[in-house]
Amino acid sequence: MEIRPYQEQDQTPLARLWLASWRSTGLAEAEGGDGQTLHDRIPDELAAGWAVHVAEEDGALLGFAAVIAADHCLDQLFVAPEAQGRSIGKDLLDHAKAGSPEGLWLRTPTANHGACRFYEREGFAGGETVPHPKFGFACVIYRWRDA
């Protein structure tokens, strides 16, 4: 498995992975998404400051992390359902931490207990609960170091 920077040809497989991983959470909030919306969102997010790295093995995308460096924000971290449990999320998170030694913050749905446990295990401290800025569902803010 290799972690490498996002390339333009990753757009379609990344959108598929993103949707499948989001739906695999089992959260009610994940049921309304669609792949085309995510596909179309990627270039806009890149233009707005996303730095994306993907985990790839034998030509297949297994996961991705999107960091907004200016805000010290880990905006997205998703692993394909079939690749979960292989430490790919941890590897992507470690890569994001290495690129942001001053710290990172993120938000994740409070109902996503697996993600909350993962971030806590990886050294993030949970803080305030806030509504998601676009969709309104409850999210917890996690911080690593001073971010």
C-alpha cells in the first residue's frame, strides 16, 4: 500500500469510495448522499484548499484524507468498506499528522461511535458538540495538539 498525492484521474474512484465509506457508517445522515454530488464537489474543495492524499494498492484506491492546511483541519478521512480493519485509516491519519505537526482538528458525527473511538485512540481529544455547518446533524470537535 502506498500513500500518494491525489491526481486528477482519482476523481471518479475517490467519489465512489467516499460514498461507499460514508454509507458504511450506517448513519441515517449517510443515506441521502449521491456519488455525482461528491464527484462534482471534489474540484471545488481542491480549489478551496483541500490537500488530498490517497491510499492505493495495486491501482485501487483504498482510502483518502483531505486536509485544509490553512485551518489545520482534517476535513475528510474515509476508507473503502472492503479495506477497513487494515490500518489504512491510521496510516492516512499518521500522514496527515506528519504534515501538520502543530496540530489538527476535525469534526465527526456524534453518532459515529466507531470514528469517535478511532480518533480518541489516536490521540485526539473530544470537545464541544456543534451542528454540522451544512447538514445540521450533531458533530463532536476533536483536536490533536494545539489545533
